[in-house]
Amino acid sequence: MHQKIRVFAALVVGATYSALGWGQIGHRVVGEIATAHLKPCVEKKLSALLQGESLAMCSTWMDEVKSDKAYDHWDPWHYCTIGDHQTYAEAGTPSQGDILMKLDEITRELETKKFTHGGEAAAIRILVHLIGDLHQPLHVGRGDDKGGNDIKIKYFGKSTNLHRVWDSDLIDGQQLSYTEYSQHLLRTTPQDRVKQYQSGTYLDWANESKALRMAGIYPPAEVDNLSYRYGYENYPRLEQRLVQAGVRLASILNRIYAC
């Protein structure tokens, strides 16, 4: 049984910084949306492999194991760095790996059933988590501010940083459980948009995060307190990324476990 604890862990982009991808609610929203788009036979297979644990609940496992130093080498797998004026190829893959390298590797493991990180259930948990992380725009960092962690800011008067605003502050501000938020997003996403979201590669989705990162989520330098206006402008972006992550995760799992 996995102990459910909140852990703030170190990620490295040239230096150490705290980051969790989406917070617990965000990751679970992605898992719940994915479950809603699974084929019934695929959902049954996954439930058996995960011993009844849902995609929503297993989605935070990669953050929870950061409390164990044996998993420290996994820290760089949660993100990648693509500078504002770089392509991913130009930025280069670091020697310790990154989220794109690890997603490709884990997908191959699930396809070939040759596992190197603890077996099939662990690989599923890694995939679920990293698909979520890839869609958090500050997990495709620009390389000079530790994924927005160096951007110190207040959110409704409370000290935080830009990365944490996107991880959890915006989502927590909705005052919804992950099931309530998931149901809202499922009801309000048109089916034709779901089909549109299913296309693309991991690199395409990373480039979407980069484009979003560059499209105004950084507040002006003179702004030191974010509140209603920032949320109003960015909730549509955040919610689109949660839905895209869930839909795409389901599409990958439906293909791997086709039945």
C-alpha cells in the first residue's frame, strides 16, 4: 500500500528547485479525465494491473517516492528545458535524461513488456504522472528561472512563486475536489475538441507548453501580487491543459492495451 503524503522535492535545471508538476488535485484531475475516456476493457486491464488503484490515485506516486533518496535520480525526469529561442534539438537532452526521453522510454517498456523501473504497474504510474507534468507549461522551462520557482510573487497576498501558482494555487482556488473539477471539465469539453486533442507527439505537446509559457503567463515585472484578474485570464489555459493531458493519456493507454 502506498503512503499518501505531500512531499516537496528537488528538481534540477542547472540548480536545485522545488516543483511537483501539477499538485495532487491537478494530477488526479488528469487521471480522472483519462479514465472517463478509456475503453471499458482497457480500464478493466489497468485496474487489475494496479490492484484496484485508479489512475487518479496512482497519478501522484512519482511525487510521493521523492521522500526516498533511492529515487533521487528520477528528479530530472519531471521536466525538460527549451529556451525561448531554441528548439528541443538545439537545447539538447541532458545526460541525466528529461521528461521527453523518459516518456519515450516508458512507452516502449509498456509496449514491449520489458521493464526496468519496478515492473508494469510502476511504468503505468510513471506514464500517468509524466503526461500530467508535460502539460504544465512551466515544466517545459526556459532554463534561467528554475521553472518559474525564481519568480517570487504573491497570490491573493500570500507569498508563493510562479511555478507553485500553476502547480496548485490556481487549482486550489477553485475550491473543488478532483472529482468535482473533473466532472465540470468533462461536461464542458466538446467531443470534437476531444478528438482534436488526441493527435500529436510528446514533443508536440512539449512545444505547446513552451508556447503557452511564452504567451503571457509570466506577470509583468512591476506586478508583485496576483489575484482575480490573473485567474480570469489563465483558467481557460490551465483547464485546457488538464483536459488535453487526460484525453491524451487515455489515447496512449487505449492503444497500448488495445482490446
